[in-house]
Amino acid sequence: MKKIAKMSLVAAMAISGLTSASAADLTEAIKGVKISGFVSYTMEKVNNAKITAAGATKGQYSSDKSEAQHDIDVRIQAVIPVNDMVTATIRLDEANDDDTDATGSAAVDSNSLRLELDRVYFTYKNAKFSTSFGLMQVPLTDAAQGDGITASYDFGAAKVNAGYFYTTAEGSDEVAFISVAGSIAPVSYYATYASVLDADATTTGNRNGTTDDNKGNFLHLGVSGNIEMISLALDYSQKTDLSTGNEDQNQYKVSVGADLGMVTLGLAYAANDKDGGNTLVDGSDVAASEISVGDLELHGLGDASAIQASVSVDVNATNNVKLVYAAADVEGTNMDQDVIKVTYTNMMSKNFSVYANYEINDKDSSDDKMTELTLGAKYSF
């Protein structure tokens, strides 16, 4: 019995020693690691005035005039120091940001969701020069991933960045780009030029089913500045399409804002050219020249223009109410659209907020009248 007790004591001490050593190693390993990210949960309730059979767009469901679902967003990023000049970045992101399943075809309700590795890259930094290679964000996309290499140099008044992606989440597209951004008080500016070198017929932007689908050159420019309490901005984007049968597309936006202390006002006008304003590599709605509110996305409306007006009121230090109105005028169709969106936000702490949104989307085409109520919370770290 004593022998067994002795052996147990020795084993416990050995395990304790290993545990202490492992803890020390772990402490050393995580020293200097920067962890950031967010967790958000949104409950969404959509009501439609009339439902189409296809139920193909946001807010449409083929069998029910009312649909509730959730939107869960989770992101965790770690920046790990490798040595004095090199860091490794790893990011996990929830895979169903658009409330659809992995194929993008069905709404997700009360099911387990997946975290995916969507950023894995190394960065070398030496003074004003840095270069990264691995799985990173492709420019002129809505955070689409791509495998490639980038390099940048900070000249002070201008930061120049260039890179090449040999494959992207948009198919087998190869993308090369160069950008410059900076400020010369009181004006800030940016310019990005990108070229899709080897496009694949499965990509999303303006596809026509050919092997050179979405092949083209992309140019985005912008200037902005502040004069006292007034802010002004001008943004322009262009796609020179090299695909068979597709036309070039352009979009511009003029914005003005006023910061009156507790009240902030905003007004913007944007327009596509006659062939449309689809000017991003992935065909998304995040261009600086875009107006996108609720179900209204200007870039997808062809020959169209839109206005957006907003009023934001800080009720007190932690509560804010914002009203946004947007309207699109589509040339020669019955697809004109109006959107009203009201948002209430309560900042319970510097990194935690709760919010409520109510949207009214009204198109001239009667099949697309929709209201949407969302309630949510977001924690950032």
C-alpha cells in the first residue's frame, strides 16, 4: 500500500513538474501576441408585402410572407511576433456572414455555424517598408481572400502599396494592384488601380460565361477634406471590361456632411453610367462611390442614380439615434426604390453595444415591398 502511495506521489509530482514547465513555456510563447476580434448576434424579422415564387433576393422567401432568422458574426485574430521584424497573422471568421448555408442557397436558422481560417500570412517590417505574403484580403473586394504577396513603403505624405495575387476566392482570378493614399492638410486622397489578369468563368462580377469572364482593369479615386464643421468628399470608380460582350462601367459619388456637436448631418448623390456601376473585382457593394442602404444597392441597378440623406443624434454619451433615407431613380424601368432606416444604438461600454434597426424597403415593382426589424448586440476585444 505504501509502495502504491509512493508511486502515486511520484507520478503527481512528475505531472505537476510537467504542468509547471508547460505553463512557463506557454507564458513565454504568448508574450507579445495581440488578440483582437468581435462577437455579434442579430435577430432578424422580415415581412414582405408580396412574395415572388423565386424568393431570390434579400428579404424574399418563396413560401412565407414572414421570416425570422439570425445573423451571427464571430472574428478572432492573433498577430504573433516571430522575431523583431516578422509577425504571423492568423484570423478565424464565421463562415455564414450572409445568413446562408455553405452553398449560399438556403437561410440558416438555429444551426451550428463554422469558423474558418480566412487570413494566414507573414509580415516583414523594417522602418517604413513592409511586405506580407500568404492568404490575405484582395483589394477592391468585400474582404475576399487571395493568396499572394504585397509590399508597401510609407513616404509620409503618401503610402504606396502594391501586390500580386496568384489565386483568389473569386475563382482562379489573378489580380495585380498598386495603390497610393495619404493626406496633405486639409485634404486626404487615395487611388487604387487593379487588373484581373486571368479570370475564370465562375466569378461573380458581370459574368457572361466565357473563359475571360470578369477580366478587366479597375480604377478607384477619391479626395476628401474638412473645413471647420463641414466635410466634403468626391469618389469615382471605373471598370474597363476586357471580357467579350461586356461594357465598361463607371460610378461617382459626391458627399457633404456637417458635424454640429450632438447632431451630425449627411447628404450624398451617386450615379452609374448608362451601362452600370459594377466597379469592384467581386461585384460587391462596398465601393466608396456606392450608395447602399437596406435593400438598395446602386451598383446593381444599371443606368441609375441615387440620393442618401442622414441625421444622427447623440441623445447622451451612450445613446444614439440615426435616420437614413435613400432613393434610387432607375432609367426607363419600374425599379425605382425608396428605403428608410432607423437605428438606435446604446454603447453600454467602450467595447459592447446593443442596437435595433427598422427598415422599410419600397420598390415600384410590387413584388419587393419589405420591412425588416433587427435586434442585436456586439462585443469587440
